[in-house]
Amino acid sequence: MRRNGALIRGIQWIVVLVYAVLILVPIFLPLPDETAHIWSNLTLIAQFCFWGIWWPFVLVSMVLMGRVWCGVLCPEGALTEFASKFGKGRTIPHWMRWGGWPFVAFALTTIYGQMVSVYQYPKAVLLVLGGSTLGAMIVGYLYGREKRVWCKYLCPVNGVFGLLAKLAPFHYKVNEDAWRASYDTHGKKTIAVNCAPLVPLRNMKGASDCHMCGRCSGHRDAIALTWRAPTVEIVKVGRTNNNLWESALALYGLFGIAIGAFHWSASPWFVEAKQFIATWLIDRDIMWPFATNAPWWLLTNYPQQSDVFSWLDGGLVVSYILATAAVLGTALTALFAISNLVLGPWSRSRFNHLVQAAIPLAGCGVFVGLSATTISLLRAEHWPVDWANDVRAALLTVMTLWSVLLAWKVVGQHTEAFSRRVLAMLPVIGALALVNYAWLLMFWIW
């Protein structure tokens, strides 16, 4: 990869071109009717590529290969780095370095995407994905020099990708002894490496921040692509390399906001709440919440598709997602906190370490949630999809067992007493069961 950097850059620009076509052209086309097909309608092709294939399987790639997508294929990464090459090169402002941006960006993007029905309509795709791309280019132009400042601090999925990459079975490992020894090599010039995602190479631990672009491979004879057990980064590195924002992203983001975003359209609780509130409003002659005059860029508004959100609809969607995040996220936080206390006096670092064990199930949940869009598109084409729930059940089972294994190993890092390990595992298993119950509701009960 290091030797063929020019080829990789060429591939990136091909991806940028395809991305631009899929995001721009459909907005000039009429919305597909009931006679349109995936193979013949560009709007449906784009919808299937973005939400049926791209987003769910990019998540899979993080677990299998680390952040190769980020370093080799991501159009936003390529564009922000290109813009920074010819930009102002200003110092990255302090506010941009705030550790909470990955969580906030993910939350806002997910909720807003539901408000404008980003999975269904090209204009919403342009607004959400195109807006993110434009933001990446502006940040690249203003800050850094040939760096991916947007990717490092503001990308809405940077935090999610960083969590999932902890599970990857290989990474670029830094040999610190070899690095130190390289200083004693007289007469040998060391060529600096442009690490676009701003990773401090000498102190790099794990694969969470690395974009796997290969530029640093062989640097100072101290960095090499290395296989590892897919438990190492969470169990070993995660003991000291963890933070509260990662835990918030997992508990309130992937387990809370994401599940709420997938749930509301299938939830009978949502329907019951809407009927109750609508009746209450009508009884009091309060009619403005039923108006459907919100612009499409604020709430879904496509009368020709018989798909229009009233102010009541939009408010309930946001409220349902936030309520799900608050209830489910807090319940999970409490269970992991109990496990933390079983292991001894309260330790924030230990709490964060325990939460990292749930990453496999967190990533799997987003994947199976997105699979609803994939399956609905295939079903519309009369493809047989009876196997879908069996595959979902198998995935959730395997990822739950992986999380249990990680939790057992993580707990073992903090106590050697077998009885205490077992007691500490009980709340964790309860948390994983609660998450699985949420998916059971969506795919098997509702």
C-alpha cells in the first residue's frame, strides 16, 4: 500500500466520482413509482447502494479490516485532504478538539436523518450526505495541511468506526524498541510520514484511530501490519485507553439513539402515543400541530408520494428517539455501573473498560437495523427474503456471545476471584439481554 500510494489515490477519485453521480443525479429525476426497479431506476440504485449495501457493509469492513474504508475509499476523506493541500493551513481551533463531537455529530445526524427520511428521498440524501461532504471540504480548506481534520474530529461516523475498528484482527503495530533504536542509526535519513488522520505514530496503540492507509508501513523499521487476536485491543489496550465519550456513544448512541431511530416506524407504542396526543389536542381545539406546511428540509414533505410529516409527527419522531435513548441508555449505564461496583470502589476507567465489551453487539445492532432497508428494497423486487430473520438471529447470537467473551476477559483484568467475576458478569449479561429484547420487539414481536 505504501509503494502504490498513487494507485490508491486514483481509486479514491473514482469513488468520489461514483459518489457524486449517486448523490447529485437523482435529485433531477422524478421520484420512482411502483413500476420502478433497482436495476433500471437510478434513484433506487442510489438508495440501494447507500443504505442497502454501502453503510451496513462499511460497518462490517471495520470489524474485518479496520478503517481501510476511511484510508482508501472514503470520498469525504479524500476531498478533505485534497482541500487542505491547497487551503489556508490554519491551526486547528481548541473547540474542534473537544472529545464529545463524535457523539454529538452522530446523534444529530441520525435524528435529523429520520426527520427528513434520508433513507427514502434523494433531496434528503443530498442534504445529509452532501452537507457532510461540504463540511469536510470547508474544514479541510481552513485547517491543517494535507491532513484529515474533519475525519479526526467532526465526521459523524468517526466515533462509530473507531469503536468497531477495535475488533479488527490486524493493525499497524508500532515496535517502540525499534523506534528508539532508529535514533542511533547514523548517516541514515528518515523520511517523515504524512499521517493524514493526525495519529501520533510513535505512541499509536491499536487500530481505533488508524485509517489503515499504509503510508507509515516500515517507517523507522518500527511499524508493520500485524495480525492479532480480535480481543486484544479491548481487553488489553482498553484497560487504560478508554474515555467516557466512547461509552456515551455506545450506550446512548448505538444502543439508544440508533435503536430509537430504527424502532419508531414499526412501534405500536409510537402509534398509541400519537393517537393519545392527537385526541388530547383535538379535545382542546389545538390544531396547529396537525399542519403539514413544514419544508422538506425540516420535515418529510412529499405529497406526491403520500408521505408528509405534520409538526406532531416530527415532534413525536424526535421525542421517541430521545426517549428510547434516555430509557435504554440509562438502564444499560446502570447495569454496567453495578458490574463496576461489584469489582470494587467506583472507577470511571473500569466502567469505560466494561462498556467496551459490548461493542460487538452495538455494531451488530446497527447492521441488523439497516438491514431493514436492504430487505424492504429486495422484497419490493419480489426477491425471496424469508431467510432474513434467521440471519439476523444468528448474527445477534454470535455477537452477543462475542460480547460475553470480551466481558469475561475484561472482568478478569480487574479481579482474579472467580466468584466476583461471575457476580460482575450478571449485570453485563442483563444489559446484553435488554438490547436483544429491543431487537426481538422490532423483528419478531411487532
